[in-house]
Amino acid sequence: MNLLRDRQQIYTAAGIGLFLLWSLLLFSTGRFNFLYLEQWHTFINDAAILRNEVMQPGGLAQLIADLLLQFFCYPAVGILLTALLFTLLSLLTARLFYQWAHTPLVLPLSLFPVAALLFLHHNVNYFYSGTVALLLMLLLLTGHAYIRTRRMRLLYALLATALLYALAGPVASLFTLLLVLQAVAEWRRASLYYLLPPLLLSLLGWFSLRAGLSGTWQHLLLPDGYFTHRLQAASVIYLPWCLLIAVSLLALLSRRFTLSHRMLRGSVLLLQVVGLTVFFVDGSHRYIDSRNEVFKELNCHAREGRWDLLRQRGNTLPLNNLLFQNYYHVALAEEGLLADRLFHSPCIDIQSIYVQGDKTPYVSALLSDIYFSMGHIALSQRYAFEANEAMGNHSPRLLQRLVQTNLIYGAYDVAAKYITLLEHTLCYRQWAARHRHYLWNDAAVETDPLLGNKRRCLFPDNRFSGSKGLDDDLKQILHSHPSHRITLQYLGSLYLLSKDLPRFQQTLETFYGTPSLPEGPLPVHFQEGVMAFAANQPQLLEHYQITADVRQRYEAFLQNPSSERNTVWYFLQFAR
């Protein structure tokens, strides 16, 4: 009785220790990662959607993953839930290895596949259902180890293979392979019967292909099924499976060796711990891109409208990455600082404000944010739709943006469709209920601080957005809504970044003295732009109220250009 109680205490202590370890590692490698992952998919409690999902191979794993993912919108919840999953995976694998090897020396091996999973969880194209599926597989594999009679074990293996394929998808291949390895390690004549589960799985895969459930064998039977199907899965997707197979072989083979010397046993344990540490450190550098983690952080600040935090974070970064620059400049624009601080970072060209669309969901979502800030609702809606479609049509953040843009346009039937979807979620139904108030209610939309302000940005010209150039669209927005000063800051900044001083001058002539650009000292970089084309025209300098400080700095620049690097003048002369 005391021995059983001591063993339970050891398991509890090990579980708590592992949970704290995985929580710390997940937090240190990317604390904004799980907040970003939540934007890609959420659980929608709709019978038709759930029925369609469950009918696919691996439907239950995907359903459980969606249930967990919906809570990732709360800070730290994603880290804690994933750490709990990793702890269960570690304990189940360790228990299985102990049953196979009958020695605690192999227990550290159980952490290698889970460490590889940690790397995968920082890849936005990896499906969370892959980790849930692995947990289901280990549960069924543990159940197999408790069955004593050979016939019942084989019958269980066949039933579990079919069940696992239906509920968890491709991980059934790993399940059958581990069963074969265990049977070969035992090396009994009956082991040949364990070729039946892989044959059964192949037959199920063939039926799935015939039914049109997937286009390739890879997505039905390999880890590729837990990776975005439109992309070629990277080698890291195979790493957890390969490591689990390798350490399982070591655990199965270790039963043939007995280490009685205490120092030798300690050396084996130390070697595993050192190997695990080296693997984690090397894998973190190899598979977790620090730039991606920064992008996720900036994205989360933008999603929540925390422009001050985004700007402060941008001030600490080397802004030589266009995506970083884009988010940083959105924050400056929202705070009314774009035309004062644009050239404080190493600008390249107009892509420093908005990159070219490349059909990837993360860039499309970024562009939707940028155009929404500009007041260009048509392009914001287009890129939100494009990004949402690429994310599987269930991105809560982009569904919110599509609700907003359709309410702004007065497309209430379309907005109602997206509101209904969000009402079937747990964490966004209150937001959706509040926005249902705006349906077929123009007065409510027009008096809303955000929606009404953006609706006034709509311009009546019936044409394709951007057909006459983005700058012309921005001018139309300003004519429709002169008080939307962010648009004017973007427009002037675009001309400066493209070194188009004549159009910059024309813009000032058109809008100076209007609500877009009230009379008085211009923003700093606009003043520098005026000095660039009117340094010898005192009347213009007086008209635009160019300050003495700007004039003195321009004289200093003429004497020593490198003394004024963060200026329009330096950019016009030296940027390529």
C-alpha cells in the first residue's frame, strides 16, 4: 500500500514538474504565438459545420483542437493548455517505454518527440489537431499494452486502427508502425499477424481516396495531413513521428541489456539529459524563426488596437523588415505621427508603408489592417476576404473585419451572415450580438465612432479600387471625408517615398487649409518635403509656415548630409 502511494506521489510530482517545464519553455520561445494561432481557426457551434468536419478522417481530433483553440484569445491560456497536452504526452510515452523496457533509464527519451512538437507549434501552417491526434494514439497504444491474450490484442489492434483513422486521421499509420515494431521486438511467430493493421489502414485509405475525402495518400496516411494542404510540408512536420519511432526502438531494444553499475546508469541518464538540452537549443534556433515571433507580437497589438505598445515595440526593433515596418507605420498613422516619424526608420520605398500582396493569409491580413487605417474600405474588405478564405473561412479576427466592412457599406445581408457565424462561437458571440444592433440601422452605423467615421470615407465613384492608382483613391477619400487626416498622412508619405515631389506639392496645394491639413506648421517630414522643392522660394516657405528649426537642419544637411539621416532630404538623395 505504501509502495503504491509512493508511486502515485512520484507520478504527481513528475507531472507537475513537466507541466511547469513545458509552460516555461513555451512562454520563453514565443508568448504571442498562441494568441496569433487563435486567429486562424475557432470553434463554431453550428450543426452543419460540425457534421461536415466530423465526417472527415481525423474529424474528432480537429473538433477537440477547435474547442481548445477558441480559448487561446485569452493571454497565457494557449500556453497552459498546450503545456498540459505536452505533459500528458510525456507521461504517456514514458509509461509506455517503462512497460516495454522494464527500466526507468529510458524515461528521458519520452521528452524528445514532445520537444519536436514544441517547434511545430510555432509554425502557423501546422494543425493543432496533429497534437491532439498524437495524444489519442498514445492512449490507444497504452490500452493495447494492458491486454494479455494474443488474440484479444490483435483484435484490439485492428479495431483501434480503424477507430483511430476515423477519429484522428493519419496518426493511425504511426500507431500501426509502433505495433509492428513492438511485435518484432518480441519476435514471436504470431508477430506476423501484426501486418494486418497496416493492410487494414491501407484499405481504409484507398476507400477514402475513392470517396474524394483527400487528394493524396500523403494527406491521409502521413503527417502532411496535419499541415496546410496548399503548401508543401516542411521536414519538421516529420520530426516528432521520426523521433517517436527512434526512441521507441531504443526502449524496445534496451530490455536486452542490463546495467547494474550505479555510475554507468547515472551516465546513461546524464547523456540523455545533455542530448535533450542540445536538441532543444539547436532546434529552437533551427525551427523557430525569431522574426516570425516578432511579427506575431506586432500583429496581436494591431488586432487589439494597442498602437502605443506597437509603436514602443517598433522603437526597439531593427526595422529592416518590410512587414515590421508596415505594422510600425500603421501604429504611427493611427496616432497621427506618420508624417512626423516616417523616416526615422530605414525606409526603402512605398513598400515600407504597404507591401505587395502575395496571396498568403498573413500578408493579406496585414494589408487589410493597413487599408482599413487608410480609410480604403474596399481594399480592406478584399484582403480580409482573401485572408479568411486562405485560413479556412473560420478566422474570428477576419470575420470581425468582414462584419465591419459590410456594415460600413450597408451590405446588411452579408454582414448578418458573418454575425451569425460569430454568434455560434463562445468568445465572440457578445461582440456579434452588439453588432447585430447595426443591421439595417443606418443611423446607428453613422453615429458609431469607428463605423461612422469609416463610412464617411466611402467615395461614390463606381470603379475598381486602385484602377486609377492608390493615390487617386486616397484623394477621393479625402474629398468625401476631409476630416480623415490619416488618409492625408498616407497620401503625402506615399509621394515622398516614391520621390514624386511634383505630386506631393500638388497634394499640399489641394488640401492645405482644409480639415485634412489645417493651416499652421506642417508635420515635420512634410516641412522637409517643402524645403526639398521650395528652398529658394521664401513665399512658399512662409505660406506653409516652415519652422526655423527645419530650415536650420536643411542648411546643416547641405553641409554634411550624414548629420541628417532621418530626414526626407537624405532619403531623396541616397535611397535607391
